[in-house]
Amino acid sequence: MNTRLKLIFAGVLLLLGLIFAVQNSTVVTVKFLVWSLQVSQALVIFLTSAAGILGGFFLGTAFKITRQR
């Protein structure tokens, strides 16, 4: 796939994700184990998306490194 096409695709996905997050900006309660937080749903969407992107990047990088050996 062409690099320019990848950037355009990533930009469109980012824009759609941003629109989705802004439209869902109500306050929600997030419970994890014994903790409970009240945060904006947009922040939850952003943080989980960022965690997924970083996880994919690190797994992809690790795969490339092990494949080169």
C-alpha cells in the first residue's frame, strides 16, 4: 500500500474517531477492580483507542524484530 494512501486512511479514521468521541462527551462511571472514577466518555474512548494503537505498534515492532532474526 502506498504511504500517502496509508496517511490519508489514518487521517480519516482519526477524524471519525474524534467526531465519535466529541458526540459522546457525557460523564460516565468507570469501574476497575476496586477503583471507581467518573470521567468523560470521550476521554475513555480516547484512552482506550490510544492504548490499542500503542499495543498494536509495539506488537508489530516486536514481530518485525523477531522475524528479522
